[in-house]
Amino acid sequence: MSRTIEGSPRADGFRLPGEFEPHAGCWLLWPERPDTWRDGARPAQAAFAAVASAIAGFEPVTVGASPAQYRNARAMLPPAVRVVELQADDSWMRDTGPSFVINDAGLVRGVQFDVNAYGGREHGLYAPWENDRLVATKVLELERLDRYVAPLVLEGGAITSDGTGTLITTLDCVINDNRNPGRSRAAIEAILRDYLAAETIVWLPHGLMHDETGGHVDNIVSFVGPGVLLLAWSDDRADPSYERVREAQAILSRARDARGRAFEIHKLPLPRPTAMTSAEASTLTISTDAKARRAGDPVCASYINAYVGNGVVVVPTFDDPADEPARALYARLHLTRRIVQVPARELVLGGGGIHCITHEQPKPQGIPGRFIQLKS
Amino acid sequence: MSRTIEGSPRADGFRLPGEFEPHAGCWLLWPERPDTWRDGARPAQAAFAAVASAIAGFEPVTVGASPAQYRNARAMLPPAVRVVELQADDSWMRDTGPSFVINDAGLVRGVQFDVNAYGGREHGLYAPWENDRLVATKVLELERLDRYVAPLVLEGGAITSDGTGTLITTLDCVINDNRNPGRSRAAIEAILRDYLAAETIVWLPHGLMHDETGGHVDNIVSFVGPGVLLLAWSDDRADPSYERVREAQAILSRARDARGRAFEIHKLPLPRPTAMTSAEASTLTISTDAKARRAGDPVCASYINAYVGNGVVVVPTFDDPADEPARALYARLHLTRRIVQVPARELVLGGGGIHCITHEQPKPQGIPGRFIQLKS
């Protein structure tokens, strides 16, 4: 039901909306692999259920679960959440779901990038990833939406859009031989322009330190709206990302968006650096299929990694003094949205956050009048 | 997203529509098990694809496929067919899908019966069947439709409805200790009345001979519309079902429907008796999980086992002299529908037919005016 469309979204008049634009709903995948998620994934499942429940109070939520986990997911999630069968290799809908693009007539299509578990067999986080490669297809089939297939390895968490032609991303996760070997920056930019209708691409060299993805943008910077950014920040020299957030600040301060504007940048504090405890590590299943996680390994937590929905922002907490200032800043910048805090320690232990496990599906408002033709 | 509703469809004003009423679409499951479907299920997959394609010309079609078969199903099916992931234990959507009920306000809900692979571990056709038990749930979740859970083992192919309170079914497949041990006819009838809003239940003792299900009604009789039946028929005394169709005729001739009318009965010829050939049997995979099928085993073919859709009847062919008279009778009785013939030998080799592998989802027309309240 989902046709594959030749050509490109840009040529067809589609754009990548901002995440702060209206949503038709939100997608997640249900966690289960015990070599990513400690204790047989039960604590992560409770955390995912809390995120899904928080969002479901504001917009429709669909959670994809494997056949083996379907009953358990259905039982742990509230009735308002739709559960569909959807086998993936892990549970990062942000990264494996389609990039939805929209046009002024109110049409939605999907852009399907390739994925390779964050760097392939040698540098990636798990193997195989053949089910991950089908997640975008399956979501678009479920929604009966047509798709473009982009010739690039790109996770959704590697990019952020202002909805008006500005894309921010990181070199580490895109122009990297572990994803797109031998591809030049110019060639990759051409694909981003064609498939995501990006007019201006702002490249940060890195994301945060210890980000297992190699440094996704969605831990370090996000759009509040066109021209307005949240930037992860720390004034603690001992913070491993101390230099990186300053580097990002320098680049973003000089940058101009697709409309030629400078960015208004708001600093969002980082939680204190933290590591996996022995108790946490001891309940991980050892596996040959996934990167080992050990006691003492730094984990990468960030309040940037949040979900902006219809009338809500779901913001992580880490039992950290910065939980409250983070909440307060979101509240100040999103005046029309409720702020709902959800504990996210279990998510960062698995290598991600609230943004990584969610993926909004836009609901274009359309401009019906634009296509009214008067008979002569 | 699919709430479980207490109470019963009858109490809530819902009814089981006739299959000839308007559809929102049609559901199928993709065949794959090599111990049911010969030659690694490839010939069956081509046959299922032909049925799905025929229907997709007239109404939306969704095919559920396992994670392992998703790519293959997507490749073998035309773009107009939606493919969703849906793990089942075999591919009988008629039997494992929900019984959709509708009300006059245009609402649709699902009734979820239990299944046990046509008779359980000892008498059934395969094991396990835990995925089959979830098929109705998954379909209703996908469609965001609420469900009733009926306390009865009942396959969809075991019943047929005229949409106005008349149900025809067979004793062999319902009042049988291999499905519902120790349950009285009265107790079972009470459930059928409550969950399918049946006012009049016509019991045939048997279906056709050699029907692996034990004798589903959907091989022997179907409704053309309220009061009008098609009955499988043979004048060949050597036909194994010669006595059974006469027995059914005698019962149906005396029966009255829920509105007190006698049935108008049209005899639809049976194809000649046939058996599995050595060539066919030789490519079946032997398994401990499924009933063995051997060369020389009789197979049960019937033109009753067809799909009535929006503007179409998909009728099986068996390379048999009765193919044409069967087509002609369908054409005469369904004046507003196109008749599309599809070869179905591969389906009967697996134990079913076109009706067994499909399941319509009704599209209630509603009576909007009924709920308009005038302000006083």
C-alpha cells in the first residue's frame, strides 16, 4: 500500500517539519534484548511504558513489539496505546523509523534511510540489523503512506530540523566511513538537500562524549522552534563534554539558518557525569551480538533528549540537581505545553533517551485554498 | 488502543453483518509453513498473491506476514496491497481473525473467539497455536477497534450469517469436545446469541467429507443475501459428500430464518473428487508439528469457498468441468458484482480455500439521522 516514489521530496515540494509542529501521533518500539537492557529488559519496559503513557495523554501512540513480546507489551501498556507487531533488532524508533515529510496540500510521505546499527559489524552496537532496516517500511505500510528511499545510512537521531529548510547534524555520525564509506561531504549534502529539503546544513563535528551512537545531534542540540535552539551545557571542567558543548556553541553562534537568521541559543544544563553501577551491569546478559557494557562505563545522559508533542514536552529526570532547572527552562520556552517529567536512567543505560525511543508522525495542516482553481 | 468491552454485542445493539454487505477492506495472512504448504510454500504464496490481487482491485487489502517472510510477501504482492507484520501459526485469517460486528450508528467492534488449531493437540491440524490466538487482537489493535472476548472456541469459517440474525453452522465444528469440551448445546447457543446477535441458529450435523477442519460450513453453504443460499451439490453417488449435501438440503429446506422465511436454495456443483498427487505430496516437508498429508489423501474442494467483496466475487477454479457452471451461477446471483476466477488447487492442498484465507472487514453505512436530536 506504500508505493515507492522515484525522485525526491524536494523536487516534489515536500519538507521535513520541525518536531514542534502538530503531530498525528507518536511511534515507539518495545525493548526486549537482554544484552542491551538489563534484567531481562523489565526495568526498561517499565520506563518505555511510562514514556508511552505520558505521550498518550496528548496524542495517539503506537508501540511496535516483536511476536514474542506482544502479549507482554499489551499487558504493560495502558489501553490508550495501540500495540502492533513489529520485529526490530533493538528499540530505537527515532533512528529506524521513517523521516516523515509533508507538503502544503496536507500530504505526508516517508523518507526511508538505511541503517547499520550505528556503524556496522565492526564499529556498531549490535548485529544483525536486518529487521531494523525494515522498520521504516513497516511503519509506512501500516499508515498507507508512500515512501522515498534515500541512498544513505542515516539515523533519525542524527538530524534535527527547524521545518523551514535548516538541518543540524554531526560529522561523526554521517560523514563517517562506518556509515557511508567513501562518500564525500558534497555527495552527502546533496542527498540531505534532495531527501530532507535541507537548504542550510549546519555541521557540528561531534555530539556529546560517550554517546554510543558516535555523537547524535539529539543529545546536544534541539529546536524549540524556528531560530530558537536548546544547547546542552556544563560549566564543570570535569564534564567529559565540557569542550564539545563550547565547540558547538561557537559554531552555532556563527551559523545562520536557511532564512539568514542567527540562532537564539538557550543553554540547558547537563546532569552530572555518571557511570553504570556494578548492580546495573551485573544484570546485563553477555552476548556475542551486542557491544559489552560494563560497570564503570560512562553513560551519556542529556535533557536535550526529550519528546516535544501536541501540548506536551516529556522531559527526562536523572535524580540530579539539574532535573528542576531543566524542567523550568522547558516550561519557560514551551509556554503552550505541559511539562511531564519521566525518569530516564534505564534509557541511558541502554544507550539512549526519550527522544531516541520515540518518533513523531506529523499532521500537516495543509493550505486547502492553495489548490482551489476557479473555473474561467 | 483496542479496549476490551464487558457485556455482549447483542446487549449493546451490534449485529454480525452478512459478508455481502459493504466492506472497509479484506485481511489475509501470508502462508509459509512448509509442512502445510508444499514446495516451501512458494506455490501457495503465488496463489494467495493472486487472490489478494483480485480483491485489491475492488477494496483495500491487508496481508499479515511473519517477520521472516515480510520482505518476500512485500515483493510478491502488488503495491496496492498493504503488508503488515503479523506472526500467526498458519494462514487462515477467516478462522483466526475477529468476527466484526456493527451497529446502526456506524460503529465497528470485533468479537474475539478462542482457537485451537481445529481440535487441539490430539485432533487438531498443527501445534502450537499461541500466535493464532493473538491474530484477532492484533487486527483489532491495528484498526483501533474495541473488542469483546467470547468464551468459546470458534473459527470464523464455522459460521455464516445473513446479517439479520440468522446463523448457519455445523455441530461437528462447534459442539465437539475437541473444541468446547463438556459444553452443552444450550450453553453454546447462548454464547452465539450474545456475541453474534444470532436469533435463529440453523445446525447442520456435518460439512463436506474430507474437510480437515472437521466440516466447516464455509465449504457447504453460503448466503448470497438474506433468505438466499448457495448449497454445494453433487449428483454423483461416488462423491464422498453425496449424502451430506442431501442431509443439508433436507435441513435447510425445512428451516426458517430469523424473520420466519423459508430459504431459497441454489445448488452449486461440486468439482469432481480429487486427491493429493505423489508429485504434490513429495514436496511437503515432514514435521512433528503438523498433520501429515500423503499422496492419495482426498482433498476437499468447493466453489462455496469463495470471497464476496465490494463489486466482486472471487471464485475458485480447479481445472474442472464445473468451473464454468459455478462461475455462471455466481454471475446470475450476483448481478452487481464482477466474477473473477482464481486457480485454487494450491489452497485446497493446504486444507482450505479462498474463503478460508480471507476475512472481510465491514464498513457499516450507519443511519446518521437516527441520532439527530432536535432541540426543544
